[in-house]
Amino acid sequence: MAVRLRTLLGDHKCTAALKSGAIKSDIVAFDFVDYSPTNKGFKPMVRDGAFDVSEMAIVTYLMAKSFDKPMVLLPHVVLARFQHSYALYNAKQGNLKPADLNGRRVGIRSFTTTTGAWLRGILANDYGVDLNSIDWVTFEDAHVAEFKDLTKRAPAGKNIVQMLLDGELDAVIGEKSNQAGLKPLFSDAEKEEKAWFAKHGIVPINHMVVVSQKLASTNPQIVREVFRLLKESAAVAQNASPQFTPDEMRRSLQLIIQCSVQQGLVPRAYAVDELFDDLTPTLI
């Protein structure tokens, strides 16, 4: 009889075959839970161990690791993308450029989002922005309850894009919008992304997959089967999120670790090998 696993996976091209049942296993069955957006499920996974298998934002995982949360990271990416297009400003501010953000009011859903960490790294390291000078306004707690968030919280009931439109924020990161009056912070995001890729040679990782420590410890064969199914589902997808070679994954992880340390999200720079456990070499 197949082992049934309570599973959180978003609707990505690389997960479609698995979620539709087109790819099956004799020893594993998935009970998919529905969270929309998927990131709403990260908090119950981190705080309560709600799932056996879960998509997970990489910065949330790094933070969870720093507090010894019982999760095991699998070397599998389900979402990766360039980040420059996820930043907006209010055109009433004039022509605002990334380097103009010093001292401004900038909104972000949560200070600990992975897109936010990537973008702050880009702003600090490629545009010389002093992140500590920014008046950060947030709307949600961190997924990891133990993290001490020192940012300013938006008033209850406020919407991040509406606050930007109303002039209560100068810019936001981690958001896209076609609202009149809003402009992209990076005026030619595609050009900026190409230049960033030419410099770093990586695609920023957003989401990977974790399993519970209990599952990894008690049934490694099942974890190996989960990993095989994830890879098979990604292999049949058309135009799926990039499937990383081990070296590409390592370099992307190294950079987001550096950004996370720089921004005070984790206490130290983990070596990439520390992110995985002894099961990992048997997966690849």
C-alpha cells in the first residue's frame, strides 16, 4: 500500500504532471492541500510541521534552519526567476531610480520574503543603496515566529499597492501592478536582468522543496521516491522553471545566503552543504 503524504505544492509547470496524477508511484501517494497563494502554507509548515512534503521559500528555509526547525531540504527547485520587475514606485515622486531610495518609505509584504531579500541585495550591492536608511513598512509577520522583526508595521487593513498610490509609500518591492500612476523602479527590467545575469551567471532561486525531518529519518526510501517524482514531473514540463545543475544551484544558494546574512535574516553564512543532510547524496 502506498504511503500517503500530506503535501503542499503550488501550481507550477514543473509540478503539473505530478499534481494531475499523470506521474504516479506504487509506493507514494500525495494528499495535496490547497493554499492560495502557496506561500500562505509556509507558516504552518515552519511553525507546526503541517505537511510531510512542502514547497518552501529558500529564505524561509534558511531562517527556519537557524532556529533548528525539523525540516530537510531537497535539492530541487520549483520556482526561480529574475527579480528586477518586482519593484514599483509612485510616479508622483518624479523619476525615481534605485539609487534614490535612501531615506525613503518602502513597502514590502514581509521583510523576510525571498523576493525581498534578492531585491535588497541587488539594491545594496549593485546600486549602493543604504538599506538601513530606508523606512521599511511591512504588512505580515515572518513565517518563522522566533525572528524579531524591527520594521514598521502598516496600519491594519491597509493594502500595499493602495498605500503606494495614496502617497503613503514612495516605493514597494515584491509587487507587480498595472495601476495607472505606478512605474517600474528598474525602468528597463529586462535589460537590467540580462546585465545581472551576465555579472553573476545565475538565476535567483525562490522556492525549493522540503520534507519533514521525521519522514527523512524514518523512511528515506519514500523521500528518494518523492525526489524522483519531482524530477520526472519537471522533466516533462514545457518551459518549466529552470532546472539547475548542481553547480548552478550551489552558486545561487551561495548568493542568497550572503544576502540573508547581510540583511540580518540569518546569524551566519552557512556553507551550501550544511543546508542538506546525509540523505542528499543518495538523491542526485
